[in-house]
Amino acid sequence: MKILLSIMAIYSLSFNVVIANEKINILLFSKVAEGGFVHQSIPKGIDLIKTISEFQGWDIDVAYDSDAFTTSNLQKYDVVIFMNTAGDILDQNQQSAFKGYINSGGGFVGTHAASTTEYNWPWYGQLVGAYFDRHPPGVNMAKVTIENYNHPANKYILEPGMMDGDEYVLGTIPEEWYEFQTNPRDVEGMTILLNVDERTYEGAQMGPDHPIAWAHEFDGGRAFYTTLGHDAPDSHFDHPFMVSHLVSGIEWAAGDRMVENGLIVDLDADKGLTLEDNGRATKWKNQISDFIAQDFISRDEGRDEAGSGRPTLKENVGAINGHNSLVFEKQELVNMEEDAFDHLTTGSGYTWFALITAYTQSDGLKDVNMFIGNLRNGGMYDGIWGGVEDNNRFWLGTRTGATFGRFNGNNPKVDGPVLKEGQYYIVAGRMGAGTDKVNIDLFVGDETIIRSTEVAVNIHGNASRMAIGQERDAIEHPGAESIDGEIARVLIYDRPLTETEMKIMFKLLNAKYFGFK
């Protein structure tokens, strides 16, 4: 408890307000292989990261066992921190899972002895930036300077105490000054953050250019490393500047965060599924817990065969970086909240994203094979819809309910490209906010608007229940207007995202599912 109170006091000295306003999911990992050096500072480091996470509103899990390194588990985290790890600690399968995580846009943070880890795995050495070589005996006081002061990974570093010529000086710090087998400055794309001045302590051999903290984008993800964190007389985890140093590094390694403002639905095939009968899904839970629409459930009304409305889980799909998808073959999952989504078409606007692949479309209503929709049963059929034609041409629309008619001025059809059968795509639709005329935009793969159509908003519209794998809760002819294909992710916002936000979301989703930088 004394340690924790001390850390909290340090934190309050460093910042008077919470720095970040977006949640980061962290796996804090600390394992030392047999024969490796166990740093006594590890508990303090873990307590500090926990306390920072509490103040920042981040979620953190602590693992001391390599069993945490599976593809499915790592997918839950934005950043994996190696806290003074040492030696060969991951087997071949765990290495593969961790590499896949980085390839999918994951973040890495390493402290001190993380550079003494996995010497027999060259890819890890490239991720960290350099392997440890030696250090002078004991702990030595030395001058530390700041380089690339404006880099985001130095964002919260404390103001330099003084200028020494043209150098920013962080201060004189006690540390076990690691030297490295190679100079990380020589790595293409590397940004050096902190340096130690070898002239200010005894026994140094690395040379006048001696980086001690750095950051780089690597193999689809981001990596931040600091040599700080040894068992100094007072561990660096007790020093206020370490809060600045770690928060900056963790935020940067986490990369672009998902846009959260206005997000009302997040259906992710990696989580939130209730399964029965060999992977048939009866429920898909919304990951946004504070929105009224929570469970999307299977529906048997109108079907000849009980349970035939359930999609099937497809696990570890290689084409989307080992993530899961749900196979819909004229099936649907419906949220039963009648009025939860009415506002999308009556003024708030919307943005939705879906990760899908289309199969050969089976018989049904011509060119209506939908993967998302909340059209009303009967009346003017107002609501939103997105799907493919019989030849898999992607299209979307908003039916305003002002007049009847499948495709007219009040119910426009926005056409996109023909999707290749079996290929996975990130597609999106967006409707502007307002009560006059707004645009409906169609996207495939990135933030470029492929097609845009104007529509007049009907503030008296009254849409219905949201369906996934279908255009509506069509109990009178279930499956007749449903897609044959897979759905791995659905995100719905109750506002139009900006161009910058669209770019962020496509970048994040492409990195997660396809490994694009």
C-alpha cells in the first residue's frame, strides 16, 4: 500500500488532470526465463502502470505467463508492454501470435531488460530496435538529453530543466546504462527520443552517440523502448518524469484510436457471441454497453425449420489476420428495440462500417441481398439498408418514408463496385446530419467517396428494428432479402464522421484485419 500511495503522489505531482481521453487496452507482461536477471523494480513498474491506467481510464491485464500470447487473446489489446522481461520466454506458436498481433497494427512498449529478451528471434530484435550488449558496473549518475522533443512519443516529457548549447537536458539521472549490440539510430525510420552523455559517468564504451529511448513503426505496428527501469537506489518508477515518459510512449504505441464519439453499435465476431449446435450463433452482443440496443438475436418466425435463422461462426480466418467471421446464408440477427435507431434518418445522420465478403447469392428478391438494415415492415418502409445485387454489386441507401417506392428521390440507391466473390472488404455508408437536404456517401476500402447522392430528410420518418444479415425484421418472408456471405464486424455511429475520422477508422480497420500500415 505504501508503494501504491507513493506512486499516486508521484502521479499527482506530474499531472493535475487526466491526459488521455480515449481508452487503451493494455496487456502488461513480465516474465523472466530461467537463469535470467529478475529486476526488483518489476513490482513498482507494474504498480505504476496500473495507477496510470486508473487515472487515464485505460483497461489493463497483467500476465506473468506466456500462455497469454495467443492470437485470440492478443486481439483484445492495443498495446503489449514487456516489463523487464528477459531470456527466451515465447515458444514458436506464441511468437507467431505476437508477430501477427504487430502485423495487425498492435503496439509494443519495452522497458529496460526487454532488450535482453528473445536473442534467438531476430524479428523481435528488429521490433525492439537493438539488443542489449553490456553495461558498466553498478548504477551511475549521468546527464540525459532529449532528442526529437516534438515527437508524439515525447509528448508529455517534462519541460527541460535547462539548455546546454543546443541540447535539451532532461536532467542527471541514476541508471544502469545499457549499451547495445547495434546503434538503433542506424535503423531505417527510427526516432531517437533520449540520449545519455557518456562523458558524465565512468565505464562507458558505446561511444558519443548513445541512445537510451526510441520509437519506430515496424511491420504494421509501433514499438517504443526505454532503457530506464533498473533497480536504482530509488527505482525510476518512483520518478515523476517516468510517468510522462511512459504515458507518451504508450499513447504513441497504441496508434490511432477508434473514433468513439457517437458510436452506438460495435458487433465484433471475435467476441460477444452466444453459440450452440456446433457454432450456430443465437446472440451477438453489442460491445457498446451504454446504448439501449444490446443483443442481436436469431429469429424463427416465419421459418419452416426451427433454428435455421442462425448464422455460423467461422474461426481464425487467415484472410482477415486470423479474426473470426459469421457466415450468413439467408439468415439474420435482429435487435428487438423498436425505436432505438429511428433518429439516424430523421436528422442525426449516421455512419456505418462493415467487414464483409459476399458468396454466390441464392434466390430471393431480385438484387436485394442485404447485410444491414432497419426498414419498417409495411407503410413507407423507411430506414437504412446496405447490401449487394445478385451479381454482388455493393449498394446502400436511406428510405426516408416521405413517399413509397423502392428507388426514387426519397429512397435513392447509391451504387458501388462489384465485389469479388470470397474477397473481404471494408465497406461504409454515411448520411449527413440536418433536416433539409443531405448527402448519402458510399465507401469501399478507404475514406475516398466512391458515390454520393442527395436526399431530403423526413423528420417524421419512423424506421424499425435493426437487422444484421437482412434489410429488416422480415418475419413474413425471412431470408428472402438476406445476404449469402460473411460478416466479421459492424460499427454504427449516430452521426456522420468527418473526413479525418473516416480516414482514421479505415486506417485502423485495415491495419487490424489486413495488416496495412
